[in-house]
Amino acid sequence: MLAIEQLDMTALAELAVAITAVLDSRTHRRKYLGEEILVKGSLSKALHLPDIQRRLQSSREEKRQQGRDELARLWQSLSPATRDAVITQLGWYDPHQLDWDDPRSNRRPVLTPTKDKP
């Protein structure tokens, strides 16, 4: 399980971008003039992800904390399949869950990086 509180601001920004990419890659069918068309998803805008990304990149600590809290609430509301898709999009994995013979070992970030340094 990904602990949002343990991620630094860089990792949080990457997470927000990956959530946006996963949600925007979805499509749905709509009838337009009697014809079915595929429409690009806009769930990230409905969930205010651009605002959260802007807060995470703010120079003010209180805005960054507000963005972190909003992202944590959003992350908890996502389905397990969507969470897995986001983690796959980022390329993150827990090295402790790998097989002994897996060549990846510790080459990519662990799911719980260290906290921000003031």
C-alpha cells in the first residue's frame, strides 16, 4: 500500500501526473448526430487534479500541504485497479515483493521514499 505521507514533493508531483495520465487515457462512447463516437476522458479535470498539481508545485508550504492532503484523499478514493495502473505507469515497485531471481532488485524507487527535508 502506498503511504502518501511518506512521499516527498517530487514523488507526489510525479504521482499526480501519473494519475492524470491514467484517468485521461480512458474513453467513453457518446452518440452524436445518431452516430457513436469515442470521447476522451476528462475525469482528471472533474477531480481537480490540475489544481492539486498546481498546489504541490507552490512555493508556499501551506499550499503544498493542502495539495498533499487533497492528493491523499483522492488516492484513497481510487479503485485498486486504478491505483495499480498508476503505480505501473510510474514504474514503481516494492523490491521486497520481487522474486529472488528478478534482475530489477533496487534499481527503481521504492513505494515509500523518505520525507521532505525542510
